[in-house]
Amino acid sequence: MRDYWKEKANKVINKRKLIITIAITVIIVIGVAMLLIYINNETAREWIDKKVLRKEVMQDNVTTIDLKEEQHSNIYAFQKYIGILNKNQFNIYNNTGNAEKSLEIQISNPIFSSANRFLVIGEKDGEKLYLLEDKEIAFETDIEGKISQIHVNKNGYVAVVISETIYKTVIAMYNPEGTRLFKTYLSTTRTVDVSISNDNKYLAIAEVDTSGTMIQSNIKIISVEKASSDPTNSLDHTYQGENNELITNIKYQDKDKLVCMYTDKIKVIENEQNNTLIDNENKKAIFQSIELNNHATQIEEKSSGLFTADSVVNIVNIENKTTKQYTAQAVVKEIYTYGDIIALNLGTEIEFLNTERLASKTIYCKSRNYKYCGV
């Protein structure tokens, strides 16, 4: 009799295990089926994105900050904040639109640069320079000459391009405390862009020489350690571009990789080698950018019908050189890139892409200008 009840109990336990196993199997099957439908069925994917994943947001539902129409405001997004400079007051808002800090910044025509928790603000064609760390002023100083460009790296080191001196261009570098480390001078070439390595050891200068019959683009690498003691003997390397190759932007990525953007290609300098990463020859490339974390992007317009065209977004990983693709079913009007995010202005909507997961989110705008969409 005792054996009978043991056998019955075992049967009950086995039934319970069976039910659990069946339930798990059904969930897995449904999940796989949903994934396949999401990948292969465009209509279903759009419905899931909108109703389930909430990837589409209407303009009326986004957080807004109201500005007075009669006031001219300079707006800049940095880290997790939005800063609005108006009448020498820099008001800082969080991502819910609430004011968190107000700083006095004596600048009326600002230029900005940000990285990590640092934001540098300079007076365009003026002398004032401020470095902000998070929401506080780390230092302020006056520059000898007129500021034309500024750059800050993720550790708070600042490079300032100065014009209207006895030299064609002067570049000064400061540490996060506001101490000037050195100045370097360019007598015959024009500075296009500057970038400081993430380990603070190198300053890269992109310069263009237009004095000859052909445009000559060069990249000079300055050793910060050498320049701090002897600026005249601080040149570490020089990389010459090909004839008529016009450089437009440079940016240091991780592991001292220097990404260089030209009008028709993107190159990367690593281990003292200058190699092509993206080549736009024989392609209808409409935009490209290197202002991303360890990625570069190029957007190519491709015909999708008699009167329609798509935009193919190519995202290249600087580390392993692999490429991801995303197709927007419209012609991109403008792009904005920062960190891991690529924003595509499609006219009445903005698509946001994440370079790591290639996930997208869309905001629909009543205005055809995304600057008025509450973004």
C-alpha cells in the first residue's frame, strides 16, 4: 500500500514537470516566431515598434523648454543636460526640462565643445574662455588674440585655436585647472581642426596649405610632454595627404586611434599607419561623420523607385573594422552625431540610431525643421 502512494506521488510530480516543460517550450516557440515576424514582416515590425516597443514618439509628447521669442538664445546639449545661454546667463536643464543651475558666462557669441562631463565655451573672435565640469565652472581665462576654434577631451584638457596674431595660427593647450601648458605656431598653413588624445599625451593638428597650385592637407602630431618644455621641438609625426585631398575633421578615439575625415573618404591613423576606412569613390555619399564613440558613419543615397530614394547608413567600428547597415526610407536632410547616437533629420521626422545595438527611435514633427521639434 505504501508503494502505491509513492508511485502516485511520483506521477503527480512528473505531470507538474511536464506542464512546466510544455509552457517553456511554447514560450520559446512564440518568441522565435515573433522574432522572425519582426525581422521579415515590415508591416508587423512597424506595428510592434509603435505599439509595443514605443519607438515612435509624437512631437506633442516630448519634453519641451519654452523660450521667449524676442530673446536670442544659444542652445547646446552636453552630457545629460541642455544649456541655454542668453544675456550672459547659462541656464542648465536636465532631461525632464527642469532647471538645475544658472551660471554667469560673459560671452555673447559662443562656440562650444564637449566631452564626457566637460564643456568648454569660447567667445567666437573674442578672448573669453570657460571650462565647465558637470554643472560648475572649472576655470575661466582670457586669450591673447581672437578665438577661432576650441576643443576639449574627455579628461578636461583644452586646445584653443587663435587667429589674428603675428602668426597665421596659434594653438594653445590648457590643463583642467586652467594652466596653459604650451603654445605652438603655424606660420603658413590654416588650421582646420584639432584633437587631444584620450590619454592627454598628444595634440593632433589638421592643417591645409593652399599657397601652391594644389591643396595640401597635413596632420601634425605634437607630443604634449615635449611641448610643455620645448614647443619648437615637440613634433612627433607628420602625415601628408595626397594632392588635392581636403581634410575637414579629426577626432581621437580609444587606444590613440586618430580618425581623419576628408571630403571624399575617412582614414584612421594607428600604429603610425594611415589607412583608408571609408572610400566614397563612385558612391553618392551625402553625409559622413566621425563624431562618435569608436565609430564612423557614412550615408549613401540609393534609388528605390522612379521618383524615390532611400538613405543607407553605414556604421563602421573603428576597432574591428566591421560595418553595420541601416536603411532609412527617405532622403536624409541633415545628421547629428554624438557618443553612440546618430540622429537623421528626414524632414517631418527624426530617426535616432544607436551605433552599438543599431536600435532606432523616431520622433514625428509638425515642423519640417527638427530644431523646432522639442529635441
